[in-house]
Amino acid sequence: MPRQYEAIRDRMVAKGKSYDDAQASAAAIYNSRHPNSPVTGNSDKRKGKAKRGQAKLGSLGARYPTFP
């Protein structure tokens, strides 16, 4: 596990959260800060968010550009 995730989790446990709740909260916080390398099990499904105005259209993107 990444050091940042463990630090967030340990800080929450020290503040009085249960270990399971701290794990879930720390994973959510870490994943929001590191969208391209999440700490959850199925990391191959999510590879970051599309930037604003750049929808993933595949081959249609060249013919129909999106505008911000």
C-alpha cells in the first residue's frame, strides 16, 4: 500500500475512527487525489477522468469536436 494512504488511515485511527471505517475513508481520499493509480482492487477499470470538454468519443471525436 502507498505510504500516503497508510498515513491517512493511521491518522484517522488515532483520531478515534474504527480501523475498517478509516480504511474506507482513506481509500476514498487517496483515490480522489491519485485518480490514475487508485488503491482499490480493480484498478484496471478506472484510468482517470476525462478532461473538461474532451469526452471520450472514439472515432467520432475527429468529426464531431466537443466545445467547452
